[in-house]
Amino acid sequence: MYESVGAYLLSRWGYPAGRIRFDLEGLSIQVWKWDDAATGEGVDVYVTIGAAMCAPGNSPGAVGHRAEFLLGLRPGQDAVASAFAALGLYGRRSGAILGDGHTVPSDGPLWPGTEMMAFLVREQAAIIPTVQLSDGSHVHFLQALPLHESELLYKRRHGMDALMAHWEKRLVPFWDSERGPDAPMF
């Protein structure tokens, strides 16, 4: 068991290549980044540290099931940190509990030079398995997939399964930070 999510990640991948802290409306969250060489995932991996503490109904130290977020991008886009931190704080700010299939739009592009403007939240277990902390709580890691507006609209109209099937059929590299939109128009 681990004392914190940060301790777990440090034991898994070592010291991150980058860390940045965001404070918003009295809430604090960090985004940690590991280069692809550190993780063996073939992408730069960004992980929120603090989203689990900000979940609706979870006060600091509360025991239960909580979530952090992970995002893999190639090439890495460090400017995504602000939008990614906002995703991590979304539950606390909106009162919503995010899970598989939820989408969270951003106020603008997720990083400069992209037209992607939302995250699709997915369950995952392969990249970072659920961790049990020493206080008895379990923290699982939800994957954030960046979306173009047309993909978000397609998902809203046809559902997540249809979007994922389309991506699978077309072998869409959703981790490619330079990819164009790839959802059929309605």
C-alpha cells in the first residue's frame, strides 16, 4: 500500500520530467509528466495529482473509491497542462462524478496550435492499475482522450461505442497530438 498517489507513481516511473501546480477557486491540483522513455508507453504521459481529493463527496482523507486522470500524447504537448488540470478539478467545481464515456469540453483549444477542444473520459487498467492507499481508499486512473468538435458532436449523437468503433475501424491514433478530426459527419 502507498501513502499517496504521488508515491505510487514515483515508485512506478521515477521522478517526473515536469510538474506544475494549479490553484483555482481554493482548490489545488498538480499535473505531472513523464517522457515516453520513462514509461515505455510510446507517448508522453501526463497524470493529475489531486483530482482524487477533489471528487464530489470526498473531503481530504476520505476513504473510498476515487479517481485521477491520465493523458498520453505523442508528441507531448506540455501546454495541455492547464486544460488537463481543469478536467481534474471539473468534478469538484460542477458537482459531477466523471466516469467512462463522459465528455468535458474546454473553454478553447486544449493547447496552442490544435483544434481539439474536449476530453473523452475512458476507463482503463493497463497503463496505470488501480492503487490502494494506506488509508484504505482505492484510486483508479481514468484516461482522457482529446477530441475535435466534430468528434464530440458525433459522440453526442451516436454514443461513445459508435465513436470508438469508428476509431478502431480507421485505426485512429487518438494519442497523436497532431491528428486532424476523424469522425464521420452525422
